[in-house]
Amino acid sequence: MIINRKELARAKVKELQNGFSAFAETKEVVDLIKKEIEKLKLDVHEDVTDVGSWFIPQKS
């Protein structure tokens, strides 16, 4: 099974837009998510751990 990293990142950003947290394990996916967050100007907190990054939407 081939995983498209861009589609994975878009799905995780959609979760953020719907108010849910998202987790990414690889630097590539984390970078893609960050890029989309900036583009959409989402208010999201990033919690970096040893195994990946959690993205947590902030309530306005």
C-alpha cells in the first residue's frame, strides 16, 4: 500500500479545521501540515515529542 503524504497531511488539516487534534510521525508530513496551517491561518498549538508532533486547535 502506497501512502500519499500530501493527502495524509490534508486529511490531518481537515481534522484540525473540524476541531480535532492531529498527530504526525514523520518530518515530511509535519512540514506539510505546518505549511497548510500557515496558508489557512489556523490557530494551532504544536506539541513536539520524541515520536512525532501533535497539532492541537486552539479555541478562539
